[in-house]
Amino acid sequence: MGKTILTAKHITKLFPGMKALDDVDFDLREGEVHILVGENGAGKSTLAKVLLGAYKAEEGEITFDGKPVKFNGTKDALAKGIVAVYQEFTLVPYISVAQNIFLNREYKTKLGLIDHKRMENEARELLKSLNCEYIDVKGFVKNLSVAEQQMVEIAKALSFKPRVMVFDEPTATLSEREVESLFAQIHRLKAEGIGIIYVSHRMQEFPLIGDRITILRDGVKIKTVGINECTNEELVNMMVGRDVSQVYVRTKNDYEGIVLQTENLCDHKGRVRNVNINVRKGEIVGIAGLVGAGRTETAELLYGISPVKSGKIILEGEEVHIKSPQNATKLGIGLVSEDRKKQGLALSESVALNTVAVSLKKIFPHFFISYRKINEVALGYKKQLRIATTSVNKACKYLSGGNQQKVVLAKWLSFDPEVLIFDEPTRGIDVAAKMEIYGLMDRLASEGKAIIMISSELPEVIGMSDRIYIMREGEIVDEVKRDTPEFNSETIGERMMLGKGGAANAEN
């Protein structure tokens, strides 16, 4: 690692009713990955945004290359070569990949026209460096998967030729291959002397790329340690301020009858083919698979987001035809979507209104709506789920990603569906919040709810599921049950990649 490139001292940031950062010190060296960790609301994103010029601190100073700087906006930080890859995307869906990468700084021809060819060629080179040359630079961003959009965000950041890069949960939606490509890119950036601030909750990633870790809790810096100076357990204890001995907690339930099942379910695009699954009362059924295996697409069929081409969905023994999310909701099916911004929340509306968005008719059967009652309901879930907000009347767009996810959970808890599908429920959420969600899922199962869980984190699926269906290329290739020899990460991971026959399939 080289010299110190960026230093922040005594940073204090105030928001109405709270102190987001309290006298925080931080520094970054050339060629270093400095990891920021902490619970949701600990101040990680706030500190990053201060360093990016998005927020102005009430107290403290920032130096860059040893000289004091004052950022009056993100353009000032960008001029110094400080760029960010945010967890929540900033892409424009109805323009091309190349146009997104060079948005507001388009190349021009000698005649003053936009030089699309040059932008497309450079976009291809950037994506090729990330092993993502399969992404069509001329195609609309709206047609890309979540993982592909993430890679476009990274390519866009690299196009600025940065000196400092801030990564906010960059691997939350990526496949194993894409994560490997990203880490290879990060190591290349380190070798070029670029300093990297890496915000993440995935502790398994830290030793693969990190050099130092700074732990924040409740806006206060707890400690900065070298990557090998503390165990994961010690790290978690510093993050949450208490001993964490068990992450996954499952109650053994007596499963009742099948609540939901599918027979040879297919979609119109060939992403889901002849899928047969079922889930019983009191059971958590996991769906494991690589990105693109068809897990989310299956959830979208069950919730009516995508139309069914053929096959059956059977609910409580009767075939149902789910043509829309509203239809699914009426039938007692809920979906905690992997994309909370597009499908989970009305971001401009308050926490309170989002909490009761699905359950208004249930709470007010006679159509007389009381805003006092809405606030009471929302305050109850705010307390139950520990949603960090100064008011339930605050717009959801101002909450952290983890707290937005908790509002999505509050929305479905208030509706009380019989079947609840969790699609990447802990994406971008810290360890303590994950434990809260795991506990909630276990409680719902104990109450007799039928739960389907989709996650890219294999330890999470194994830790929480009673049974796991393994998907590959749109099909169910295997089913494994808890308390059997096959219920382990090695076997399940191999079948996710190669199918049930494993290496034998790869040879045929």
C-alpha cells in the first residue's frame, strides 16, 4: 500500500432528531481496500456520502493528497477522481447501456453530433474488462437483469478513471462468476494505486480483497483493524455491541397439509420449465440456484407479475389462475421482492402509508380511513421491527436500504398472508438486521405460514430451510431435505452448477 490519499478527521453529521456521525476519523491509502462495516443506521453510507460530497458535515475536515478540500457537491469530489458504485442503481432504464455509461458527458463528432460509435466501443471495452462482454451496449438497460445492471454501474464508474472508488454492497446481486470478475478488477485497481472504500455486510468477502476494516456503531467509530487482526465473531460483536452466538434460529414444526404447489409450471420466455414444487403450513422451503437459474422468475409466476404459459398453480387443493399481483394478494400470497425500489415500496410515500398499502381494506373494512389508526399500526411495526426512522410520516426514499426492507416486511405482516415468498430478503442488510429477519421468518413458520425463500447466499438458504429445491437453467434438478447427508453447501453448490449428476453431467 502507498501513501495516504484521503483523510477525514472529526466528522460530525447531523440530521433532524439524530446524530448520524459523531467525531469520526477515517483514512484511505493508495492501493488499499478499506472496508466499512456496521449495522444499518451505523453511519457507513453517511460517511461515504460525506466523502463523495453528497452530504456536507457540520464539523470536521477532509484532506486529499495532503491538502484540505471542501466538497460543495458530488461534482467537486468527482473532479478529484472520487466515484461511487451504489447498491441502489442510478441507471436510466429507457436508454442504452452505452448512453448510461457516458450520460451527460457524451463524446461528440467534429460536427457536434453525439459520437455513438465511440461510446459503444469504449463501453464494450469496459464491460470486457469485467468479463461481461455478453451485455449488449446498444440495448436498453430496462431489459437487463439486476446483476447485469450492477455490472453496468461498475463499468460507468470505471469510465471516470478514478483515484478513489466507493463500492456500496456491489456483490449483493452478482453471481459467483461475476463476483470473481469484480474481485479480479478490484485487485487490478489496487495494483494501479487506486484507493477503494468498500461497504459490505458479507464477511466472507473481506479476506479476499480487504486490507483494513473500520467498524461503526450508532454513528461512532469503534475501531480500525487489519484484515487478519480479529475473527468474524469479534467483528460482529463490535458491530452490534453484544455477543452473537447463533445466527440461524429454527423451530422444529409439525408440518400440516400442502398449502401451495405447482405442476409443470412454465413461463413464456423459457426461463421456467416444468417446475414442480410445494410448500406446507409451518414450513420454510428454499430455492437455491445461480443467478439466471429461474428462481425469481418462478416467484414472479406465483405472484402474478409474469403470466403462466402452461402448468398449474394449486392453492389449498384448488387450481387458481393468478393473473396479477392484486389477484395473488387476494388469494393470500405475499412477495417480499428482491427489488424493493421497483416492486416493494412507493418510495415517495411515508413509512406509515407503505406499511398499510396492502392491508387498507382489512384495517378499514367500511372504507372509513383514519390516519390516526394508520399511524398506530405503523408505529407498532416500527417498534417490532426496529425500523430506524425519526417518524413514520417520513418518506421511504430517505431510509437506508435495510430499513426500507423492514418497511416491506411490515407491509406484509400487517396484511398477514398465508403464503409468503421471500426473494433475497437480506440483500444489503447487516448481520444484526439479518438475524431479526431470520427470527421473524421462523416465527411466521411457527404460526403456520407457508414460506418460500430465495437467496443467493447458500449458508442462509441452508440455515433457514426445511427443504431446498435446486434450480438450474430454469428447471428443478433436485430436492434435498434437512437432516439428510446431502443437506450441505458442497453438495447443493455442486448441483446448482452441474445438476444432480454433478461431474458426470458435465462430461455428457
